[in-house]
Amino acid sequence: MLIIGCDEIPFPPFQGGWGDGDAPSGSGGSAADPDVIAMRAGDVSFPPDIEPLIPPADDPDALVLFFSSVVQQCADPWVSVTCDTAPIWQFILVVPAELLTDGLIDLSDSRISYYEELAYPGCWGTGAGGSGFRGTLEIVSSDDASLFVKLRGAANEDLSLDGDYTVDRCGAATVPAPDE
């Protein structure tokens, strides 16, 4: 293949592609935008098969952000990612309260946990979790009902979450509003 010019050429993360509106994206304003909710870690029941991948939060006030390609429910935020539901994905970030300060939060900090699960068309997928991720998180504003956050550089070979998000809160607010 011969390419002439300097335009960026996006490549899909896998063969086959997502159906319209299913691709992971945080660019804002399109049907592909993920659903995002926020909860206190103390209000989240981690499923037994996922809990070993996300270290239990010692801090019940840690911020848990759930990103997904489908609508998530506050009462049970875990998305069933199976071959029957493909294409579908969910990504979770757990940020300890001690890191919830003004400015950028470096997601590679080992105190931050993450979990991702993806099911692709054709019944194949991936699931992973651990400490630290790529990118930065900025909490721009916060109130009792929502957060406005910016993610930058939050990507891997399967998923890019870069974007600006208005995040619905589930339960009590734990994130202090940044000083203006």
C-alpha cells in the first residue's frame, strides 16, 4: 500500500470493526460516546471473579469510574461482557481519595487500579486489570449530581478513552470540587 501525504490514518483495534455506534470513543457528541457513572468504592460490590484483579479499596471514599459501551445501572454497574453481547466493553478506574486533588492525576500511579473487559464480534475478547494505567485524569468540576472530567492519553491497543465527560454520580458525593 502506498500512502502519500501527512494525514493521520486511523486503524481499527481489530479485524472486522465495530458496528455503527459501538466503537470505544470519548470524543464527545456522537452515538459512540461511552456511558460513564461514578461511585464511592464503599458503595460498590466487586464481583468475586473481578475482585482479585482490582485490589479492594482500603479507602471507602475512593472514586470508582465505570465507562462502558452500554448504559450502566447504579444499582448494579457491572456489564455482562459475553459473546452473546458482543461487541461490548467496560473499563473501570479506582482512584484513592488521597489522589483526588486539584490538577492532573497521573493514572500510572500504582495506587490507582483499573479493570477492562472487551468482547469483540466473532466471540473473542480480553479482560485485564491491575495497578496503574496510562494517561491523566482531571476533575474539572464536581457537584452532588455529577462530575466533569477530562481523560488524556488513557489508551492501550484495545481501547481509547481520551475525551471530556460529564459523569453521573451514583450515591453520595465524595470528590471535592476543585478550587476555581
